[in-house]
Amino acid sequence: MSKKKSKPATFDAMVKFFIQKYNLPTKRDIDLLGERLDRLEKMIRTRAAVKADSVQGRSRARRPAGKQGTAAPSSATEVVLSLIRQNKAPTSISTIRDRTGFDDKKLRNIIYRLNQMGKISRINRGSYRATA
């Protein structure tokens, strides 16, 4: 059996292979990016000029102040903890699920985390109370 002779790889073919293999930018790619940047800069300048002209002629309207008071709990854990703290009696999982709308897995994870941190204590299976 005779071996086939393979063609030696040319330098151009090797360069093309490396450019494609390692996703290297070519001169054409860089030129296209430069053109896009020029268009974006031009668009930003024109919009800034139009906005400056429109703002210059009118005064700013004042926004009414928002409600002052307590902010809404931001994380799901804080929502569940505040719900448990509101009730003096032990709170059940079904009550928490109905009021929050969280799915079972999310609630289990939140309850586990709160229990590990010591912020709630387990009274019975599925009943929890906030610790002092």
C-alpha cells in the first residue's frame, strides 16, 4: 500500500486557518468597526444638539414627592420573613405560598435559609415562627 503525498501547507493557508480558528479580527473587520463608531458618534452629537435646543426653551417641571414610609421588601427572603413576623401564631407553608405566590421549591429554600440563619424557628412540620 502506498501512502498518498499530501500537499505542503502554504503560508497563506496557515494564516487563514489561524484567523478562523482563533476568531482573530482582520483589517476589514476593524475598518467596519471604525465606520460603525463614526456613525454612532455622529448620531450622538446630533441627538445631543437637538435635546439641548429643546431643553433650553422650557423650564423643568417638578415631580411630586413620593410616599414617605417604609420601603417594600426587596428580596424574596425578606418578603417571607416579614410575612412570618406579622403573625403571632405559627405560620404554615400553605399560608405563605398563598400570600406570596412563590412555588414550593423556592419556599423550601427560603425557609431552610432563614432557619439556618436563626431568624425563624420550626414549631411543627410546616409551621414556623419568627425568633426574637
